[in-house]
Amino acid sequence: MLSAECSDASSHTSSMMVDSTLTQVGKNLNEAMRILGDGQGELESGTRRQHFGSTGIPGPLQGDGQDVSTLLHLVHNLINDEEEDGEKPTLQLLNVGEQGHMALLGHSLAAYISVLDRERLRKLTTRILSDTTMWLCRLFRYENGSACFHDDDRDGLVKVCRLVINARYQEYASEGYTVLSSKQPIIYQSASCRPGLAQHLCTQLGLPLSSLCTVPCNTVFGSQHQMDVALLEKLIKEDKEAGKLPLLLIANAGTPGAGHTDKLGRLRDLCDQYSLWLHVEGVNLATLALGEVTSAIMAATRSDSMTLTPGQWLGLPAVTAVTLYRHEDPALSLAAGLTPSQPVDKLRALPLWLSLQHLGHSGVVQKFRHATSLSQQLLQKLKCVTSIKTSVEDELKSPVVLFKFSQEMSAASREGSVEGFCAGEKEVLDAFNRWLGEQLAQLVPTSGVDVVELEEEGTCVRFSPLVTAAVLGTQQEDVEDLVVKLMEVVPVMDSTLCLIQDFREQTHRHSPSLRYIEEHSWPGLGAVRYEPQADGMDEIRRKQELEKINTELLKKLQELDTDIIFSSGSEFGREEDCIFVGMVTEDVDVCELVDTIAALGRDIVESGRLLENMTEVVRKGILEAELQLQKANEEKLIEEGMLRQLPLVGSVLNWFSPVQSSIKGRTFNLAAGSLDSTEVTYSTKAQAGKLSLQDAPTSSSKRLPGQRLFQRSGAGSDSISETSSIGQAEETTMERSITESSSIQPPISPAALETPSDTAGDVITEKIQGSFEQVPSQVEAEEPTKEMQPEGQEVKQSSR
């Protein structure tokens, strides 16, 4: 009696300890999620944040241990650590939700349960595994099935293949791979299967790649993403006649790209006829839990095995994948690894066991129904969007929606045609749709849209809420927002597509200085390169000049007040030193855009040439000026005679008989690099009869208030306020006028220097060096004269 009481007391004490421990596990998890989620205590850990900086260099293990709170703050700091460039990370912890907390609690409890005594652990894990298996089989209509839980969603198929090999080759367990040489096993898969799946299978099983047979999809009848059943039967017959053993067929209930389902009913009959194992996988298997299931999906319940990913479908973090299978020999299942041999391995099902109980059958079905309703909502909305083409397997019940910007739909909406808008139309449309998917994913991140590359359809945007909605929390409002953003982006794509040919033609008009680059992978108006004349320049020097000019040109274009995006496009094209012009609206003046690019490039080239030749021009000009001054002194000596050169005698003679000098001054034009006479200048009191380029009218036309750069006259500007638009327009026009005039010729008036002839070269050099930044257009050197210097603009030079 006393022994029984002691046993009861011990059991009660043990139960109390278990309850307190489980409670503590839950509290620790909640505290950890609070710290990692909301970042409380970040200020308190500021010094530790500096200690664990973003250098990425591992440090030594500290001698003293740290408490749980400190370690959680450390993990929080590492997750939210700043990038190397100082910018804060854009990715934050997702809101896993209450069911996600249950999954995380399951991982914590699995670690705690693993330390229980062996008998209690065995009973508990057996109960967890059997409950989860029964719930999943009933939920997905898979009767009399067993379940294998695995972290890698491909491992279930590997273990199934090992099971089939053990079943079909009786001596495989004793002889190993030598028995496979008599009849080579063949595994069949659809061309639309996951990339690398069968290769991973052969690698894990040690089979040669010749054991893999890829079956093409339909080309005439049916979906182009479904396996060709007739061709599959032909391949099976050929393999059997060749002495091979058809082993397993991998079918899709929702292809990874388009979400289409193979004809599972016919494939089931074919596998029964030739004794093949049928394995099914795909996102559409989630719809088996709904009340109404299509016959194509219902046929998956007749398969020999199928792989499910409930963690992804329900938004459960770190929950294992599940492979349901039917086989009567438990020994072979154990040998293949489908049945766990250790009780601890069965704890993989614990997070899913907790999450399913937390959601309940109705909660799981509701999540799947919500995801499919989002697909139908988007599909109905897209039918009203012009220039968008949709692609779904079933108009009424398809859980995956594909859509893309279509050239045919765009032409139909304008009652015209864009045929021949450029060579490589498919590549251009693929680039546009790739840009469309990236823009939508950035504008509406909770929608979960992504970009897929398909063989027939090309690049498409995919919306698969069964995979993303539970994780991202996608709601009907997000779908509405996605459609609104799509309707804003599509007109820009449409107008850009129409202006590509015009942009090419306008660029050819400026050939050969401006070259159009055929780059179909760029999502925009096109790519150009400014190529100046490079006579007598080697290849290396020419490439350096191209890079320098186009880099400076790109910088100037990016500084313009316009909505057009200019980019180097290094990640898109193979061509180097190009300028890529992005998407444009329909009111863009392509002619003005191309003219501006050509004008800026020409200005950069001329400015560079002026600076490069300045030193040589100045040096040659000074030498020529000294020679002409020396010649002028000799002519003056001959004209006046020797007596007039004597100090006293010359003064007396000049007083009695003044001499009018016939020697005129000279002006040094830096822009032309020549010496010109000042005779016309003195006679007209102005610069020699050429119109100054600084006074020449500029090519920039006035823009209306609110009109942006490169925008055609008459285009609307409702998005810009009247006051700000006027200021921007006037400022932009002034800047362009100054830029164009100054780039053609520097806007500094000629400077004047007065110096005797024997020091003319030194003074001119000194003056040019002192005002080199101003780059005066003309430096004038002339003989002294009795006439008045006109307006202080001429440089008098005389000989002694």
C-alpha cells in the first residue's frame, strides 16, 4: 500500500515537472519570437552590436557563458545587421502567424521529447506518426496509405525508387547493383518536370543517366505542358524489347512552370498494363482537400505514391514534406528508408502534428479555398486588361494563373499592327515581360508573383497563391492592387513597343557618330553608342575613348530633368560602352530625344579635343607670333631707316617728320589656332566680321508650363503643379541653352595683353596659364599704334 502511494506520488511529481518544463518551453519560445520580431532591447544591446559587427570574421569563443536573453539579442542583431555599404537590409522577418508559432513550438518540443526515456519516447512518437499519417490520408483522400516525412522534398521519391528496386529485383538486397546489369531499370519523367529532379534521383541511387527517359509533351492535341501518353507507351515498348525494365513514372499534378496536370487517369491505366510504379507530385494536389475536385486531380488518389508540401501550402516554417505511398511489405519499406527505424526520426512529424490540430480540418480547407479564390479573382480581372494574354489550364478551377504582355493583344487594342517593329520580336517581348514581372513583384510584394521561362509561351508572369498566399498573407485587396499597378504599367510598355522602330530610325539619321545597338534583352526603347571619328587611333586607344565619352554622356543624360531612365545596362547586354534608354510614355518626342543624345555626345567630343589640343595650339601660336613680330620689326627698320633708331636723332626726326607705320597687329584665335590681322577689327571697332557662336541661337525650343523634357507639345501634364512645372521648365531651358552654347565654344570674351614685341611670347604664355580655366577664345597681339585701342579688347605688341 505504501509502495503504491509512493509510486503515485512519484508519478504526480514527474507529471508536475513535465508540465512545468513544457510551460517553460512555450514561454522561452514566445520570448524568443518577441525579441526577434519586434527588436525590443536593441538600444540595450548597442555595445554588443558593435562587438558583433558586420565584418563577417568569426571571433573566438568567449570564456564566460552568456544568458539566453543575450544570445537572442545577438541573433536579432545578426539578422537585422546592416549591409557593408551602410544601408539597412530590405528583408525582414515574415509574420509567421499563430499556426507558424505552433510549428516552431513543435521543433522546440521535439528537442525536449528526444531526451525522454526510451519506452515513453517510443509510445509518444508512434502516436504522433500514426495520427499525422491518418489525418493526411483522410485530408487528401489517399486511402490505406503510409507516410514518410523528409526535409528535402526530393528524398521521398528517392526512397520510393529504392523501394521499387527492392521489389522488382528479388536479389538486390544480397547482390546489390550487379543485378541491375541484367536488366537496366528505366525511370520516365515528363519534359515539364522539375529541372534536375531525375538527375538527383540517379545520383542518389547510383544509376547511370541512361536510366533516365524524358517523355516529350503534347505537340498537337491537348495541353503543351502535359505528357504525351501515346509517345510514352511507344517508349515503354521499345525499352522492353531492348531488354530493359520500365521501373517508375513521375507525373505532374501541377507542373512547376504552368501548373498543368498530366492525364493521370490514362497514365494509371498504362502503368497497370506495364507494371510501372506511378508517382505524382505538384501544387494542384492541395485541391484534393476541397469539397469539389476535378476528375483530373482525383485520379492522383489512385497513384502508388505522391509527394505533398503542406508546410509551403499552409505557411508553416520548417515543416517537412510528406510522401504518401501504398505498399504491403513493411520490411521493404524499412529497407528503403520509408519507415523510420529510430523513434527520434519519427519526431519530424511533431511540428505538422501540432499545426494540423491547431488549424483543424476546416482551417486547412479554408486556406486552400482562399488561395484558389484569389486565382479566380485575378483571372477575371485580367480579362478586362488590354494587351494582357492569360494562360490557364482550367478557366474555372485552375489554381495557377499565367499572364504576359502580348504583341497581338496590343495591336488589336489599337486596331493596328506592330508587326516588324524590330528583329527578334520574341526576345524583345520576353524582356518586356521579365521587366513586367519584376515591377509587379516590387510594387505589390504581397502578391507573390514571379517570372517563369516557358518553352512555348516564352517569359510569363506567374501567380500561384497555393504556394505563396499563406506565407505572404495575400488577400483580395492585394489582388486588386496588383491589377491597378498592372493597368498603370501596361500603357507604358505599349507606347515603348510602338516607338522602338522610330527610335532606331532617328538614331540611324545621326549615323555614323551615333550607332544603334541591337540588344533584344533590354526592356526599354533601345540602346545607342556614341562613336566619334577615330582616324589613326589604335584599337586600345579607341576603346578607351569610347568608354570615356559614353560614360560622360550617360552621366549628363541622367542629370536631365526627365522621367526616362538611362542606364549602362551592363547586366543585360553583351555590348560594352552603351547607353540604354528605358521605358517611355506615348507623349515622348523621340526625335528630340535622339537629337539631344547626339548633341551632348558631340559637345563632349569637341570639349575633349579642345582640351587635348590646347597646349599644342598655344605653343605653335606663340612661335608663329614671335616669327611674325620679328619680321615686322625688320620691315619697320627698313621703312624708317637707321637714323630713326638712334635715341636722340630718332626723336628729333620723328618730331619734324612723323612716320605713319604701315605694320598692323595680329590676333591669336585659340579656337582656330591661327593668327589673324587686326586691320578689320580696328576699322569696324568690333571683332572680325564673324558672328560669335555665343550669340548664335540655340537649338532648344521653349517648353510650355508643366511640360517635361522630351515631351511633345500639347501633351498633358496633370500630374505636375502649375508653379513647379513653370519653374522646372524655365530652369531646364536655361540650362540647356547654356550647355549647348558653352559646349560649342567657351563663353569667355577675348582678353587683352599689352606688351613689347621681345616679350610677347612670355606674356601670352603667362596670361594663358593664369586664365586657363576660362579658356579665352582669342588672344590678340599687335604693334603699338597711335590709334585708340577699341573697347579694350586688342593686345598691342610692338618692337623697341
